[in-house]
Amino acid sequence: MIHNYQVKNSPTVSIVILNWNGAHHLRCFLPSVLKTDYDKLEFVVADNGSSDDSLELLQKEFPSVRTIRLDLNYGFAEGYNRALQQVSSDYYMILNSDVLVEPNWLKPLVELLEGDKQIAACQPKILSLQYPDRFDYAGAAGGWLDAYGYPFAKGRIFDLCETDSGQYDDSTPIFWASGAALFIRSAVFHEVGGFDPFFFAHQEEIDLCWRIQRMGFKIYSCPGSVVHHLGGGTLPRGNSLKTYLNFRNNHIMLFKNLPLSRKIFLTPLRFALDGLSAWKGLAGGDPGYFWAIFRSHLSFVGWLFTRSRRYWFSGDKTSSLFGFYRGNLVWDHFVRGKKRFTDIFADSDR
């Protein structure tokens, strides 16, 4: 179903940053955000039950920032859901606390969505803060998904991040926009039900964007806007909890959104592929990685028996969705040697 929302001449925007024990990030990165040039703008930090001096820092050094206090750490998904229930703007800019923004970064995002009411959300071009000429792992120039459920992005295939030479500077439809810097219509966010709180953190934005596309909206990249992401501020890459959440949430996301025939085919296949990855990690001396994947499968099975009833027949075909790659990214990257996004599509129809 296509939902029509009126385009306004002067929309309001709230930049909302979720914080958990990140006083050092707020001190380093919030000043660049506060320099954002836009008339109808609100700055919000939602604190997820921090035990450091984040709240004192905000009060003393950033008194112009509105603070929302949550009583405990609800994670990224539920933390934002709770915070955004208390924010009233036409658009939300969901922004990680470890993001440095460039001048005039917000206006291209607003202009893109104001120019096409069927675009519900978009993301800027996200570059690495540590390596400014490279794309960042968390979203790069716009997220895609392959037929086996593996997320990737323009500029990032698995752990390989490309150098930015302007190769992805066209604004195009994508499958998912990064939660590190997600610009979204507030009405759509609430209508689709926000983030799935069970995810806690990781891949909740992919699930959200998938559901938004199923409503008839589009997700876009907006490379005219540029930000720089530090990454790993809460859970660094290689962390066992991060591995667990990524694998578990990926299975849940696929089961929620795929048609029944695809669920039945893909779930056991992905379990087998995950198992190969786990055993490879164990053979390489990383028992934590093995155990994280094993626990993720147990948790997913538990979810199937307790929470999946409404999703068995709820999915849709993916063939009509933007940013969906019909091939197998694992095969293309590790066997065929396709290292870059453009390599993947060199001989593909989509």
C-alpha cells in the first residue's frame, strides 16, 4: 500500500542521539553536530541509563541540547523507540554518538525526501573517521541484501571497505539505510512500528527498512551529505556479543520478512553456512566466535517457539524490492574473488 504524506515547505527536524556511557564521544563529536545549519532544528540526546558522567556533561557543556532520560539500557532498538515517542518533528535524524558531520550535511537529506514523498528514509555517504578516504563499515554509501540474507553496501563487502573516489556519488535506491546516520519521516517510522525491540542492537535498521519497503516506500542513498563514523563505540568489531546479536538478528529478520517457501529453504541452509563459519573460527583459535554463533542459533530457535507465530505467513517476495541482489555474496566474494561492489554487478542484471 502507498501512503501519501503532504510535503511541507519548512519541515521540522530532530537530530536524536542515543547515548550509553559515551561521555567521551559526546564531548568529541557533539560540537560538530551543534554547528548544523538548519532553521527548524532540535538537538536531542536520549540517555540509555548511563552510569558515567554523560548527564552531568550535557547539563554543563551542552545546555542547549534537550535530554531524555531513560531509566536503564534498553539497547539501540527499544532505546530509540522510547525516545522517539517523546520527540515531535516531521523528520528524525537518528545519529550515532561517534559521528562527525561535515558542514551543510543535513540540507541534502531534507531536500531529497521533500522532493519525493515516496522516499521514506535515506542515509548520507558514511566515511571512516580513522581513514577519511575510505568508506565506513556501517553502511558506506548505502546498504544492500543478497538472496541468502547477507547484508553489504556500496563501498563495503564483508570486511573490505573501498577507497572513496566518487564512484558512488549518485543518489540511488538502496535496500537499507545505516542506523549510524538514518534520516527518516517520523510518520513512517511510527506507522511501521519503529524498530523491533527484540533485536536490542544490530540489523534492526535493515529489518525496519525492509518493512518500510513492504509498505510501498523507497529507501535512498544521499551522497551529497557526508559524515564520518568512528565505529565500535559501544560494541567493537570482533566482540562476542556483537557476533551473537548479528547472527541471531539476521535469522529473525529473514524469518519475519521472507515468504514461507523461502523461510523453509533458507533457514537450514543458513544454519549450515553459519556452522562452517563457526568451525572455521574455532580452528583459527577463536572459541568465542564459535560459541557466539552457537548461542545465536539457540536463541533463534527459542524465538521461533515463542514469538514467531505471527510471521509464518507474513512475508513478501523480494524480487520487487530495491537494493536486493539475487546472487550469493559469499560465493561471489570468497570463491569468485569479487572484492568490490562494482565487481559483484559487473556481470549481473541487478
